[in-house]
Amino acid sequence: MDWKMDDFGFEPESDAWQYGFSDEAGINLDIELGEEEEETLMFLFWRHKKHWSRSEIQDELGYSDWVVRRVCENLESTPLVEVDERENDGDIPDTIVYTISSDGIQYVRQNDLKTPTEVENREEIQDIKSKLTYLHNRYESLEERVNELEKENEYLRKRTDALEFYVKQFLVVAENEGYDIQDWSRQSSEGNSGS
């Protein structure tokens, strides 16, 4: 097949590229691929922007023929036409989407080409994020409850102040009526102790 440099953005690294892949990639060349499938895999291989990610693709394609099939299934007309890189609010990119031009538009996610350990790490990160979200929501709930309790305390304080005011008014009236408040208090306490 006559590959052109423009198809992949830059010159491939070895002469073996014209047969599908670099000698160093460790790709299993015994699998049977159609023309569009080969073009798709070449695009995935050469257009991947980060070297470490491209090495992952080499390893995966070298040991898992079914990954090749999954990446290329249902491709019928032209090869990939663009790469869309998406990031997750400052986190590690969780998807790199490859748009495939065919009868329908398909998306090949980066996770399809990642090792099980990396997928597991990504799931662990997601689990930690979920727990942090739960703790944040729990904190907000507790903070709301604290605010409610503070309002209740403020209400009780006002009620206590009001009761104290009325008791003082009652004592003033009692003194004006001739009651000896101190003697009354003493008798009341003595009566309680005698009983």
C-alpha cells in the first residue's frame, strides 16, 4: 500500500511503516486486515500525540488481536479524519476520541487501548473523587444543621431574656405591694428543706 506522509501528519520512523507498522512496534503482522483497517491503525499509531501513549498502543496491539478488531469494527469507507482530545476540569484526560468516517460515526476511546492496570488506576481515581464529593456534601449538610442549631439557641436565649425581664417586673410589683421578697425567698427555701 502506498502511504503518504500527509495521511499521518509527519514522516514515519522506519521503512517498515509501508507494511503497516514500525519494526520496533512489535505488531502482529500475521492478522488479516482490510485496507481501511490498516489505514485506521496507521492513523492511531502515528497521530497519537504523546510518545508514552503511543508505546501503550504498540504493546496492546502487539499482544491483543481482539483490540485491533474492536478498534476497526464496522469501518467501511474512509479512515479516521480527526483527533479530539478532551480533558476533565483539570484532571487527567479521561478520553481521547477518534472520529471515524464511515457509514456511521464511531468513537474509539483511549480506554480501549489502555492496559488493565491503567484502567484500574483511573477507576480508583474516580472512586476517590466520588468519596470526596460525598464528604463535601456531608460537610455541607452538617454545616446547615449547625446553622439551624445556632438559630434555635438564639431563639432560646431571647426567650430566657424575656422570662428574666418578666420575673424582675413581678418582683418589683411584689415589693410595691409590701411583700418582703428576701424573707419570702428565705421562707420558700426553708419550706422546701423541711419537706
